[in-house]
Amino acid sequence: MSSSRTLQDYPEAMRDQVRRVREVVAGLHAELPRYELVVWTAGNVSQRVRHPQVADGSQDLFVIKPSGVSYDELTAELMVVCTLDGQLLDGTRAPSSDTAAHAYTYRHMPHVGGVVHTHSTYATAWAARGEPIPCVLTMMADEFGGPIPVGPFAVIGDDSIGRGIVDTLSGSRSPAVLMANHGPFTIGPDARAAVKAAVMCEEVARTVHISLQLGEPTPLDASHIDSLYERYQNVYGQ
Amino acid sequence: MSSSRTLQDYPEAMRDQVRRVREVVAGLHAELPRYELVVWTAGNVSQRVRHPQVADGSQDLFVIKPSGVSYDELTAELMVVCTLDGQLLDGTRAPSSDTAAHAYTYRHMPHVGGVVHTHSTYATAWAARGEPIPCVLTMMADEFGGPIPVGPFAVIGDDSIGRGIVDTLSGSRSPAVLMANHGPFTIGPDARAAVKAAVMCEEVARTVHISLQLGEPTPLDASHIDSLYERYQNVYGQ
Amino acid sequence: MSSSRTLQDYPEAMRDQVRRVREVVAGLHAELPRYELVVWTAGNVSQRVRHPQVADGSQDLFVIKPSGVSYDELTAELMVVCTLDGQLLDGTRAPSSDTAAHAYTYRHMPHVGGVVHTHSTYATAWAARGEPIPCVLTMMADEFGGPIPVGPFAVIGDDSIGRGIVDTLSGSRSPAVLMANHGPFTIGPDARAAVKAAVMCEEVARTVHISLQLGEPTPLDASHIDSLYERYQNVYGQ
Amino acid sequence: MSSSRTLQDYPEAMRDQVRRVREVVAGLHAELPRYELVVWTAGNVSQRVRHPQVADGSQDLFVIKPSGVSYDELTAELMVVCTLDGQLLDGTRAPSSDTAAHAYTYRHMPHVGGVVHTHSTYATAWAARGEPIPCVLTMMADEFGGPIPVGPFAVIGDDSIGRGIVDTLSGSRSPAVLMANHGPFTIGPDARAAVKAAVMCEEVARTVHISLQLGEPTPLDASHIDSLYERYQNVYGQ
């Protein structure tokens, strides 16, 4: 796979899917400022498009936000399409500067269908101290199944951010990781689930922070965390 | 009463009332994100529909939010109708995962006409520490008549949340209880009053928290709390 | 002046003025939720209407919000008109439960043309501790000319709130007073100025609170406060 | 240059540019309340208009907000045009009371094309303590290239605010300075860049403040700050 290929070299079903996912990803970007997870042009959402004939995922694509574009201007047409090595395949803009981290995550976590990155305030404040968020709320047990872990400090420019995300999340039930001094990355079966994880990550980061300002929250028993997590993952919703 | 009954088995006046209450409950859900009490699909509002011929309340119904549906999509049609044992009577969706707690409250507190549950940030932060909110504001004396109490830790899946709500509120003037490590539940004569209690609960949770960050609020005398509460419950409004 | 008089007993110029002031006061109420100074039905704005022929102000009226009405429903028609002894003169609703405090202020401070009351979060947090807000910001010197003072604890139902407002503000350049355990009242030459003072009071209450969370703000010299206040009151604006 | 000159004495290309910049500056003012950097009429944005024939910049103009006008009323027509000595050249309103500080900055920093001033809450809270914001976030290294410095206390009315801005920013990579007990001023190649710096200044002021509330953020190495800053200034965006 190289930059000499174009979207036309992919199956028609996949090109149709790219069209739909461009709409989905553009629409989901509106949730980031709505929930006050980002300011100005920060933050990005991506979603994987699976190749219908190559089961190992190596020929999958993903749709992501272009770099440095205002949230008011984000349309489906402006979204860009990348291969899993992080190269631009289709689109008129440069992809997000976090594209390599998204690509690494899709390459190494085949079950992941969506990735979100923000600098949401409270989650980033925990990340600046390099402290995991302890699991002291039932909603946190539901969504994260335990503490939200911290990933290593990593500078943009190579695979180190992606590797930090994958290494940290591989050993955790949490769909969110706080990259040290940087901010949260979240994953999910699709982009909508990863956006939900980003929203809930900030919500619990804020609530636990505020609780700690005036004393010590009561810890949850591991067995309660397990049963809340099991029920929520299997029963909640429609 | 069992799942073999349908809404058609209830008196026409009650079915008319169900139609009106579906509108009311759908509309009141919009107040939860507006006052920033919930994110994503969290939180729920319900209202009792009284049986016109069975005075003991055992044949009452209640209207509640479906599980895991986004606030943007909540219409009167999507609201579901349950019996007081928490079973779905009418509706195309699964009821809220907190339905059993609402049902228990309606069964054991016949004067309660509305119930609201949120994970609002400051109230939940107090709940995580298991600390009641002290009554140090005149608006808190007006609305709650004293401190906002904490209920026991209870795991979803049986009657323990409902029992915790009823046991705690039965011994208090407060229409709000902070369920430990979980979040606030509020009650009222109808759903609108319970929503107001949820809004005011977060407001006083936040204001008292912030006051405590820089020192000790001055306590209110019990006699002042009593007179403020009496006046507000009997004189305020139209 | 008694409840047997009606608005028709006042000069036509004054009745015209009442009509305009109803619009102004209804419109200014929208600023309170916009700046997040109030929730639900809390808070109120009033403006004096001067009698054109009675110079001592004793025959003035004021327009104020009705009690317990939602901010979404506030129209000019719903505003009520009261005499300076706090009695309803014109309107279909009961006046705000804070009407006596507004009336007392207008009776005893003839230069005051507008009064606002809120329970805005940070100002009320200072009020709960009974602590004045120290003057450590140039914008605070501009608007308040020194610290924002605390008024006494006073229970609703007689003149004690009004007396606390007037006594405290008579000895201060500040147009805002923090009534202990209750919340801020602000005054101005008209209702718009009193709303601005309420907005600025919360803004400086929040900023000084946050500054104090991590250390000690640098005090401003009294001479700098004086010169900032003088310039702002005389030069700023159009 | 004196008040006897008018805009008609400037080249046509410059007058056309003034018209465009009035629109830009009016539009950018809407970003200040949108990002909650200002309340009421506080804050101001300006942009330089370069003289096409006088290379030393001495004949440049700038467009700025009028004094004390509400954000809802700000139109391109209301914006005022000033010379670099801070005198009104064109417009029906008095210029912002911070005009002298903007003018001083344009006179002494010829590469600056836009200036913004706010009283945004967290940045002003740091300014009240006279503490620089330490660089502990990758987004802060990206945008500010190090800590955000504090400028001297300066009273409005002469050149001391402008001199404090210029002296402090001349020795820093940061486009933001926290003027002691006052608030942030930001600069950029144009007004949009200065608005972005004001938004990011408040964002990092808040995030670092919150991180410090519960412990010590991990410092970033100077070499990491340098490489993040270099990459962001040269690669990010389209």
C-alpha cells in the first residue's frame, strides 16, 4: 500500500462505506465542542472502514479530521481518508497531526473501530500529574470497569504516542488512556462509542477531582466494580 | 398485574392521562442537559399516573425514559409506561435501567408523583465521599429544610437502590438523597417538582462545595431553617 | 398610598413610563440566566418609576418580577407594579417574595433606580462564609472601588433584609452587598446598571476565589484603587 | 500625524483594507463571549492596517472596538480606526479605554498585526498572584514555547501598560502576557491569531490550575518543549 494507490483501487462497497463514514465522523466532531472537550481546532475523531475481502485488517482505511480546521467549517467533504500506515489516500487537506497515533492504534488493535483524542480540561489535569483516576463512582465502574490508566510521555513525530496508547489499553478494561502531560485518547467499536468514552472520561475526571478537593472518596470493592461493569456492558441500552 | 395486561385494560381517563404525561415527561428531560445535570444518555425522569378508582395506589402506572436513548431523540412516543412492579406495560423500547428504583419509590411513597435521577457533578462528588451537604444557605433551608442526606451504597439489579431512597427520604424533609458513590435521586408531587429539586440539589451542592474550599461557612440556626422552610413551602410562588 | 389606589390614579406620563419599564425589566431578566447567575425561578430585577410631580420620591413606583415564574415565560405583561411600601398596585400575579427588600431600598436610597438579587454561585459562596471579597483586581477597583462588603444575616418576612442592604451600602462605594448565608443584592442608577453590577460581582467573586485557591493575590494599593475607580466612573464608555 | 488628518488622507488601498478589517475585527469579537473570555462589555480585539508605501510602519493604522458597547451590538460600522499614537481617526464612537496599550504595542513591535485583551477568569487569577503559568502540557509547549510570563502592575492612563506588554513579550516565545492584577494581553501576526492565543491562554491557565489543585504536575524537559514548539510552529495546520 502506498501513496500511488487511490480510493478508486478499493472495492465499491468500501467506497460507499467511506462516503457514509465521512458523514458520521463530520457529525461526531460537533459533539466535542458541545460537551466542551475541545477549544479552537484541537481534538479529532476517526473511524475505521473495513476491507470486505481482506480479513486481517491490513487493507482497512480510516476517516479522520483535517489538520487545523475550525469546528464550524467541518463538513463531510473536508474529512480525509488514510491508509493504516497513516498516509493520506483521499482528501484535499492535510490529515490531523495526530493521524500517526490513530493509524498505529488501528493497526495493532483490530477490534477498534473508532478513536478520539481531546485535551479535555480535567482529564488533561490528571494527565499532567501522571495520576490514574481511581474508580470511586458507579458510573465509572459501568463505563471503565476500573481506574482510567496513564500512558507514557511521548513526543509527536514517530510511533511513540500510538505505542503508548496500545500498550496501556491492552492491559485494561478502560476504553480511555491519559497520555502523560498531553491528554486523553479513547477507543471503541466505532467512532460514536469512542466519542461517548471521551465524554464520560471527562465527566468522571471532573467528578472525582471535585470529590477529592474536600476529602477522600470511599473506594468501591473490586467485586462491585466487576458486577457493575458486567451488567452495563451486557444489559444497558436497547 | 402482569405483563399479560395492556394499557387497553385501564380506564379511558387513565389512558388520556398517560398521553398527557408522556408529553410532560419527554419535555422535562430537556431540562436535564439544559441545567448540565447529565451527559450523553445518563439520567431519567418519571411521573406517576394515578388509577382513578383504586385509592390505595396499587394500580397506578408511571411514565419513564427508555434506556440508552440520546437526549436529542426523546419524544413523547418514545417514553415507556410501566406498572408499579417495574414491568413494561406500553412502549416500543426497554425502560430505563433505573426503572426498578423509580417503581419501588412509587410503591412505598404514595404521595410521590415524580422521581428524577442524575449524576450531576457536585452532588455526585458529595455522594462519592458519602457526606451529607450541610444546610448553610437560605435557599437550601427554603427548598430542603435541612441537610441533604446520604443513602446507602447499593448495586443495581434488585430493590436495594429503591429501598435506600425510601428509607433515607422517609426520615427527612429533603426531597433529594445522595446515593453513595452513585448520585442524587429526587422526588416531588409531580415530575416538574422533582426536576426542580434535582436542579436545586446541584446548585446547593456546588455553592456549598465552593464555599468550603476557602474556609468554613457559618451554620444556620435550626430555628431559622424551620421558619425559612415553612414560609417557602406555604407562601412562595403564585 | 394604599391598595385602594390603582395605576389610573397616577399621572399619564408615569403610566407611559411604567409601560416602557415593564419592557426593560422583562428584557433584563433574560440576562440573569444568560450569565448563569440564577437557576429555575430564582433571582429578580426591578426598576423605579419616578413620580414627575412629587420630588421627595414618596410617590414613586417600581416594576418587579412576579413570584415563582419561569424565566422562559417572563413577558412585559407579567411584570408587576408596586408602591414603595411594597404593595401590589398593578399586575395579575403576586410580586416576587423579595419585593419588601427592593421597596425598602428604594424608600431609603432615593438615588437608586434599579435593584437586582441573585444567588450567583461564587458570590453566594463568599456570603455563606460571611467574608467580604478583597479588592485585588483592576476590574474590581474600576467597578466596586474597593472590597465587596457583607451584610447581616436576615430572615425574610420583615424589613431586616432591606435594612441590611441599605446600612451596608450606605458606607461603601460598592454597588453590591453579599447578604450573609443568602446571596448578593446590587443597586444602580437604573436596572441595567444593577444587572451589570450583578454580573461583575459574580465575575470578581469567581476570579478572586480561584486566585486564592493556589496562594495569595497581591493586594492593590488604596491610592491605585482610588485612581482606577475615579477614572472608570468618569471616563469609561460613550 | 494628528487629529486634523482623516481617513481620506490615506491611500485608497489602505481604505479598502480598513473596510475589510472592520468586518474581521467585528466578527472576531464574537469569539470572546463564545469562549467565555469576557463578560458584559469587557475585552477588546484590534488589527493593524499597514501603510503600503511607508515601510517603517509609522503611518500604519489599527481597527479596534469602541468603549463600553455590548457584544450584541458590535457591527463593522461601530468599529473605530486609530493612528499608532492612539488617536481616533475614523468612527462615531470613543475607542476602547485600552487603546493606548494596543497603540504602544503596534508602535514598538512592528511584526505584531493583532492584539487582544481579556479578563478571562483563570488567566486573571494567575495574574492576581503575579505568578507565571509553568509549561507542563504538550499543548502549552506547542502554542507558547514555555511558561506564560507576568508583566508589571501598571495603571491605565499613560504608556505603562503598553511598555509592560512590550518589555515582557520581547524576552519570551509566548504570545501572551499576564499583566499583574489585571489580565492577559495576547499578540499575533493578525487579530485571528491573537484571539487564538487568548483562547489557548485561558485553556492552559485553567488546566494547569486544576492540575495543581491536587498535587504537582510533572515538568516538561526544555528539550521536549523546544521540539514541540518548533514542530507546531512549522508543520501544524494546512
